[in-house]
Amino acid sequence: MQNFFTTEALATRLGIKPQTLRHALCTKGHYFGLRPVKAPNRFLLWPADSIERLTASANAGEQQ
């Protein structure tokens, strides 16, 4: 079973507001390539490896 973050928990870990994640999802369909899973209770669940994926892509961009 895969672990997930809620929108609020991921935003806290990234140091941004939850609305930033929601806005990016509504306007672009993703947040820097991350797409959440919509739970039956209408919550958005973001993959637990989201922080690692974001930092890995940021580090790859710096090395180019």
C-alpha cells in the first residue's frame, strides 16, 4: 500500500499554502509534475514520495 500526504500536510512540508497546490492543480493539472489521487471522501492525496521527486527534479535542473 502506498502512503499519501493530504494537501495540507504536503503544503506544510513544502513551506507553501495549501491553496497553492490546489490552484496549480486546477489551472495546470499538476504541481511541478505531481498529480494527486482523489479519495472517495473528495480529499486530494499526494504521493508520499512527492518531496523526494520535487527535490530530485530541482537538483537535476541545477546540474544542467
